[in-house]
Amino acid sequence: MKLRFLIVKHAATSCANVIANYLDLEHLDMHDNLASCEVLSESERAACFTLTSRVGPFRFRNVHYYEFRPPNQIVNVVKSPLGPMKVVSTVREIDADTPGVRCEVDVETELDLPAALRPLGALLVRLLRRVNRRVLEEDREILERRQRLLGGSIEDYLRDGQFLLFKETFREHFSRRAP
Ligand SMILES: [Fe+2]
């Protein structure tokens, strides 16, 4: 049984900043319900990592397959205890390169729930929506604060010693500095 739901998030910032936030695994500790991320493998635009999530009283250490589809999409497939879950985030930038730049992000979740858990489907969707909305709201605060302080610049993410997934692919698409 496949459960699907969509969350549309908004943030007053650029597409580059939204994507950088997705690729910056170091900021995950700022989320109350996420911790202990460990990257197991990484190529130019795909990676595998483990991440601990807290949902209510439960802790799950999940394996994530993470893919950047430049310039504006992130695919996250999770081997979760509830079954395989796929989350596709697609960013649409509005009024690019103006002071009013902002983004709409479609976050589409698909959970392939085992038959035994079907009666819990509606409850699980409510719980996952609540957890996702909380993370998205925390990210919106980070993104809008960055936009106020740094404008659209993402060059700090590209400094030596700063960890960012798929750093060179991100640089190709979003850096405004000459190589
Ligand atoms: Fe975040």
C-alpha cells in the first residue's frame, strides 16, 4: 500500500540557498529530532548516509540514499522501519535576482507501507506531516536569517574545510565566482 502526501513550503530566499541547506549535513544537529549523521559513501551527486530520527518517543537510525538532480531537485530514499520511503523535493524560484526573491518547494512523500501496518496509515501520515512540518519550519528560519545577513551569497559553503555534499556539482551550478 503506497501512501502519498504533499507539503508545499515557502521561504524568502534563493534556490541556491534552499539547495545548500539540503546538502549541508552539518546543520542537521540544529534540528531537535535529528542527530548522528554519518556519510557512508558519496559520488558527484549521490550519497548514502545514516541518520537518527526521533518520532515521538521512538528513535530510528535509518539508511538514506540521497541524490541531487541539478539544479533544483533532491531525491531522498529512506530504508525506514515503516517500509521504503521516497521524498522528492522540487524548488521553484520566483523573482530571481531581485530583493523579493523567494522559493516554493514541493515536498512529495511516498511511503510503501507493509500490509500489517495499513490500519495505521492515516495516523502515520498525520505523524509524518507533523514531523516534516517542524523540520521545514526550522529550516525556513535558518534560510531567511541567512538571506537577511548574506543576501543570496552561498560562497561561504564553498570554503575549504566546509563540508557540503556534492560540493563541486553545487559549485558548478550556483557559484558566481570565477573558477
Ligand atoms: Fe534542515
